[in-house]
Amino acid sequence: MWPWPTSNRSRTFTAARWTTCPALPALPTEHPVKLKELLAAATRRLDSARLAYGHGTTNARDEAIWLVLWQLGLPLDSDLDALARHPVSTEQQAEVDALIQRRIDTREPAAYLTGEAWLQGVSFHVDRRAIVPRSFIAELLAEGSIDPWLDERSRDVLDLCTGNGSLAVLAAMAYPDVRVTGADISADALEVARINVARHELQQRIRLVESDGLQNCPGPWDLVLCNPPYVNARSMAALPPEYRAEPALALDGNTAGNVDGMDFVRALIRDLPRRLKPQGVLVLEIGNEREHFEAAFPHLEVVWLATSAGDDQVLLLTLESLTALPTSQMPAP
């Protein structure tokens, strides 16, 4: 899972310091602050704090909208123009002020503060036991981009490294006739996934399994979705506090002694062929690590799938391409 957004809307992150910003200016009670004013003040405070974004928003304005509307109990898709002059009580202003200050002081992602994240318009519970969902694979599921590699026989889907279960839920929604297994090494993350499976009433179609890689996922599978830990060592060392608030287990791709972020991916490429059905495919997200991926697998024939972040974030591998890899080029156990 790449730690920050990779689309052309991304911010350039700079080293951030712990910052305490002045509280929102007190307004006379006879002149209650309007929502438009509250949003503007919150945006200025977040912007001046030099925070890192990427957990559902990419800038201070959108982050302020999220936090303010959530704290006020207003829908996140509210018409801001229509609500511009919506009055905010002194008590509500104080609550918003406290939430904005908490975002600045703790550097926790907004999703952890609100306990909710959205992916492709679907709501998911989230807390610090799992990373905030932001996979570009969600786009591919929603847009049907994987469909050409599937057929009426496709029934068994694995979401490997499921985290909070968001991709498993979206896969079950996209393909009503399939059985989905969500697997993760983290028992804590699976507890969060269970909350989301229950929230969307998919307990009969999604099975959750604790598994170190493919260890407890024998298959065979028609479709494997995987947004694994793949951040290289240098990038891990430079993570902003917002990303260090997330479980490192879901980000750090250097657990077997390498520094290129490809350790989990190496094991997956090695072990998956015997767990795929003949027509099975792997959809793998690697974020900004294409250079490291291609260096690790120079002879692997892949199909790059276009997302809003470009055409080098997510790739597709068929069983044929995996088995065509010469034995000498297969990653060592």
C-alpha cells in the first residue's frame, strides 16, 4: 500500500513539524458564525500546520470540509453553497475547533478521528488496527476494468492483504455471484474487516481468514486482488506522521532483508501459480514502485491497468504469464 496519493491531484509533501495553531477566533454570541466562515477558518489552520494528506483527501480545504461536516452531523455530500450561511452555535464551533486542533496535534489521519472512510462512494469503518482504505483497485472493480479477464465460470475471489475488508466488500458488490475470501496476517485488521462485512450484510458471501501470505489460502482462485505492503526502505524512513500512525505491517515491503519493497510480492509471485485456476488472474497494486517491480521481475509479462493515478500503479498477471517465468528467474523461497 503506497502511503500517499499518486494521482495528478497529489500534494508534494514536505517535512512537517508538530504545530500548535491558534484557536478559531471567538465570535460574539449575537453574531453566530456561519458554516462558510467556519470552513474558511478551519482550512487556514490546517493549511498553515503543513500536514500530510492522502487518506481520502489531498488538500487542506477538502480535509476541513470532511472534519467540519462530520462534527456538525451534516452529510459529507452536502451542497456547500446552499449551506454557506447555515448558522453554527458557539458550542458547535468549540467542538469543531477541538477536532481541528486534534488533527493538528496528533497528526492522525482524519479517517481515524471520524472512524469512517469512503471508497468508491461506499462507507467503511476504520480505526488504527488497519490502514485507511485507498486502493486504486477499487476503481477497477467499480468500472468493470477487470471483467474482460473473467467469465461466467469465475466464482472464487481472494482479497489478499484485505486490511479493513474494503476490497472484499467491493468485490462482492461488483460480482453478485462470486464467493469472496478476505485474508490478512493481522488478526486486528481482520476484526475491523468483520465490522465492515457485517455493516454491508455480506457475512454469507465473504469469509475472513488469518493467513501469512497464501499460507491458509489454498484456492484455487479465479481472481486474486492484492494491495500488499510494498513501500521501499527509503520511502518508509521518510513517511510523514500521518502514515506512521498506520500499521507498518501493511506498508513495509522489506521484511525479508531487502530494501526495494518487493519482499511480499516475491513470495506471492513464487507461490501463486499453483493456487490459480487455469483462467485465473492476479490484480496487484504496487503504487510508485514500478521501477523496483520491474527490476525484481525483468522477464515477467504484465498488463498495466489504467486508473486515475495513471497506468503504472496496478498490474494484472495471468497464470500463463506467471508460469512462463523461467525457473531461474523465480524468487527464491
